Amino acid sequence: MNFIPFISVKKHIRSLSTAFLFVLTGISGIAQSKEDPDQLKKKISSAENNSQKVEFLLALSNYYLTKPGEFKTDLDSADNLNFEAEKLSNSLDYKPGKGKAILLSAQICREKGDAKKAQIITNKALDYSVKNNLPVLKADVYRELCAYKGYEKEDVEEKIKYLEIAIPLYKKGKAYKKQADALKDLGDYYGSIEENQKALVYLENAVVIYKAIGFKALQGVYTLMSDNYGILQNTQLSLQYALMAEKTAEETHDTSYQLCTIYNHLGLAYYDLLKYDLAFSNFEKALNIALENKNVSDINTISYNLASLYCQQKNYREALRTLKRTATDYPPQDEVTRIRQRFIFVVCYSMLKQMDKAKPYYEQILKDYKESDVGLAYKLTGIIIYLQQSGQVEKTYAYIEKFREFAKKSNKLILYSQVELLSFQSDHASKKYESAIKHLQKHQLLRDSLFNVEKLKQSAALQLQFETEKKDKNIKLLTQQGKLQEIKIHNDQIIRYVFIGSVLVLILFLAFLYNSFRSKKKKNEELEIQRQQINEQNELNKKMLIEKEWLLKEIHHRVKNNLQIVISLLNTQSAYLDNEDALLAIQNSQHRMHAMSLIHQKLYQSDNLANIDMSWYIHELISYMKECFDTDQNINFVLNTEKVYLDVAQAVPLGLIINEAINNAIKYAFPLERKGEVLISLQNMEKNDYQLIVKDNGVGLPDHFETLERNSLGMNLMIGLSDQIDGTFNMENENGLNITITFTRNTEFEGAVENSEII
């Protein structure tokens, strides 16, 4: 008994050849950034400017976001890198970077499973793109909005609207690759709602742009075009584009999951043309890839394709075995897939006359049929076949009429053909031979309309052309290998002659060496004695160096401990004082001593006894000041420091300057619990010149400060310490107080920086 096929493509039905198949072809792969993460990290560290660094940070974040697999560490890496990019963009006021970071935050949030929060952030990115006139970002946001819609027709129509807004924005921003990607997606969505001609127009436009910009990985577009031509029953073009997809994947060395989609569509194209052996081969390749990646949806899809092919060849036992092989470990996750599996089971058991096993599936399909119209063609065909094989032919006519109504509504030849074939089978079983013959004739006429010999000949020629190209390529490869073999033989002969000559020269050389050896042996003995003496001296020097390093560390440790003792003594002394000025003086002295003790603490804890990392030191000093004054409520400290290594002679004065400046800012810049911000910046200006800036946005200096306040201890300390490091001290009102010290770094211990401990 023969059956008409139905091939399901995403949400709609696609017909193939002369078997009853519902084969899903909507397999999708994950598009990942192909940038090498190690190269991106190198680019980040060597970026010429900060805005360029932002772009590289975003690219690396996107790499981890789109990396295959569901790993929390990858998402955390993407989140951290994106946060760093957004923070840098804010400090630079780099609007494109900030906008991209907001959108990437939404995508990371969506990937983590919080779609509601992700959509809120996406809308924020849309507002930002409109406010700052960023057309490409705006288009990216509209593409992201597509991710929050499903696959029902209304949702797909919403996606289409978003992409139709995005495409001209990409064109305006000259983002041609993204424009082509959006056209490809638009063609995909139109195909999913059965507007296949329109889908092909957008896909062809995408191909034109891809080729214009030199983009060669077009296998994904060709696969979609094959899909749409297959739905339109243009089997020749369907096969042509499926073969082009496979060829392009080979040429671009594509090893991604997209190969699963390509092989599946190639199997469908061969199935359309009744080339079942080639269809089997490609479906098997696709299934192996899906199993390797444990993609449940695609495993179910391709297993169903293979089972359907076995049914076409009336090998119902193998069809059952194929479905059972994956049904246990990878159960269906959606309603349509469950209906398709039940359909195969009821048909296979019915055709094998195992009605007791078919009955549970029949009853479930009957229940599904009464509940909804989802997968109606599957349900009606399964019900009718079960009733025919179980001897309940009279009951089939009511369902055949329902099927006929569905075919009229769908207006597809393949459905009309299926109805006529099922009608023929019921009439034949009821011995209504005259009516049965009429239905068979109608079925044959519709079948011939769908598949004609000319199409098969054209496809055979196309396949032959493709195979010929492959063979020509293999012949060229073999020819090249033959030439390489000849060159290798010639080179081997030359190497043989060279080897013989080399042996003769070697013999002469060894004779010369033997004579030299005897004369040098005595010299070597003398040199060995000298070497032992040098080694002994080196060991002595090494021991002395270790002792000196230990002594230096001990000195720094003791200095730090002594400073801590003095701080403790001052703290004890302050308990007996009632004078506020005296208490303040003691507190200031404690802060200054702590600033010095931090340096000695770092030096005795580090392997580098010459230099100290000022970025670590400033961070520790600010943490101490915040803890002492409890400023978290009203003062925000912003650190912008490079990794700068200074010797003790410069680190101590600079630490005291920073201590005095922060003390002044905390005490005087924000009176009456006023909130504000203090910026501490230590940056390289050029070569070994550095600039320290301590700036606040507080009340600033009073107008009469120059005459009254220059005699304060703190101010004199900062000026005197600036002179001590041969620096220039500058202080001015600029929306608050701005203290700037410019100095030149000592380079006497430059070599020690490389081995410094990184905090």
C-alpha cells in the first residue's frame, strides 16, 4: 500500500514524493563569534586608545556569550567583560560602547533565563539608541526584540515588523553584514508563515549583499533557499541550493552544528526526488551530529525523517526500531513532535497487523483530534489507516470528509492526492470498485502533477554535475600529490648524495677533532679547577645576597611594627586628652604614620624590596581612610590609577601627599553631610613623567585662602613633600578643589619591576 507524504517545515506542511511523511526541517545552529579569544585578549592589552579597548572587550564578551554549550563560567566571563566595557565607556562618555554594553547585558540576562528582565534592559537600549542617534544600535535592538517572540503566526509577524525597521537602519549605518543577516532572518520568518516567494526575494537580496562584501560562508542562506523551493515543489532548485550549501560548507571548512541542518535539507531534497539511498545517507549524517550535540529537538526530527523513509519502503519494523532508539533517551518536548511519533507508531503497528499495540496510539491520536486541530493531517491519516486495517472501513468515510475539508482550506495538491488515495483504499476494502477506480485515477493524476519525469531527469543531471565537480577536484588533488611524490623522490636522491659526502667530510673532521681533543683535554682540566673556584665564590655571594634580602625585609618589618606601636601609643594618649585640636593633631599623625607603614608592610611581604606598586598602595590607603571616617554614605571615591612602581624615596612622600589631600577633602570639601565624589588619578604622561591628581567636587577653597591657609601643616607638608620628589605642586578651584603634582619617576631599580608581585 502506498501513501502520499507530508513534510513539516517549522510550523507549516511541506509535501515531498509518494510516501506519507511529516519531516521537520527547522534545525538551527548557534552563531558564534569566530574571533580567537587569545587574540582578543592581546588586542585589549595593546589597544591604541580606550574606545578601541571597549570594542575589543565587547567582542570578547560576545565570544563567551555565544560559545557553544551551556556553561555558567562562560556567562560569568561574558558578564564581567561587558561590565568592564560599560564602566570604561561611561568614564570616556563613549556612547556607542555604552549602548552596545546595555544591549549585551540584555542578551546575557536572556541567556541566563531571565527573559522578563532582559526585555526591560532591551527597551532601555532602544531608548538610549534613539536619544543618542545610533542607527546601527537601534537596528540591533530590534533584532534582539525578535528573541522575545515565539513561533506562532502573530509572533512571527511581529518579528517581521522589527526586521523591516532594522534593515534600512543597517543600510543607513553602512553595516552591510548585519543588513544581510537581517535580510536572511526576514526570509526565514516569511518562509515560516508560508510566504515562500517573498522569503526567496529577501534571501536572494541577502546573497547579493554577502557577495558584494566578500562574505563566503553562504551555506546557511542556501539551506533556507533549498527549504523554500522544496515547499514550492521546485525540486530541481531545492536540490541545487542544498548541494550549494554542502559545497560552500566544504570550501569554508565549516565544522559547526550548521552541518546538521545542511545534511537534513540535502536528505529532504533527495527524498523529493525519490533517491532514498542518498536521503538515508544524509539523514544519518545529520542524526549523528545531533546526537553528538544532544540536541533533543533535532534528534526527534531526524529520527522521524528516517522512520518515514523506512515506511515509504514498507520496512515498518525498521521504522519502529529507529523511533524507539531515540524516544526513550530523548522524549519529544512539543505537541507536534509527540503527534508525529504517535502517528508513525499507529501506522507501523497497523500495517504489521499488530492491532493490540496500535490501539493505544490510535486512542491517544483520537483524543488529540478531539482536543485541537494541531497536526490535523497526521491525526486524520493515522485514524483512517488504523480503521482500515482493523476492519472498521465504514467509520473512515467521516474522517475522509474531514480530511477533504482540510485539503480545500489548505489548497495543496499533496493533500488532495492524499485524500484520493485514502478514499481509494476505503472503497477498495468496501468492494466499491467503480468508485475506487475513480479515486485511484484522481490520485494518479494529482501525483503526476506533483512529480514528473522531466524534474527527475533535471535533478539527475544536476547531481551528475555536482559529482563530476567533486571527481575533478579529487583528480587535481591526486595530480598534485603525484607531483609532490616525484619532487620527494628527487630530493631523496640529492639527500643520499649529500649524506655520502657528509660522511667522508665527517671522517676527516673526526680525525681533526681527535688531535684537538688531546690538546684541549689538559686545558679543560685546568678550566674545571677554575670553574669549581668560581662556583664556590658564587655560592658564597648567593648566600650573602639572601642574608641581605632577609635583613632588608626584617628592617621593613620592624619599621612597620614600630610605626604601628607609635600609632597605638598615640591612640592610647588620645584617650587622656579633652582638647579637640590636640585629638585632631594626634589623629592626623596616626593617618600619616599608617600611610608610611603601608609601604613598609608591602615591601617586607613582596619579593621586590626596591619598588612598590602604587595602584595597590592607593587602593589600600583609600580603604583605610574610608574605614576611619565612615564615608560610604556621602563620599564616593573614584580610582583611576595605572600600575606604577616607585622606590621608597618617592613612594613615602607621595603616600603622605595623598593622605593629606584625602584628609582635607573628607574634612572640608563636603560640609553638613553633603554628598560628593573624590577622584584619585595617577597616570603616566610621557616616558617617566607621572601626574597625581586628587580632585573633589566639594565647596572648594575660600576666596581668602592664599593669605590665611598656606601656613597650615597639611598644606606645607604637601608642598614640602612635592619638592622632596622634585615635583611641581599646583592647587586650584575647579568645581571643587583640584590638587595636581607632576614628578619624574626614579629608574634606578627599573629591573625589579618585572618580578613585582601583582595585587
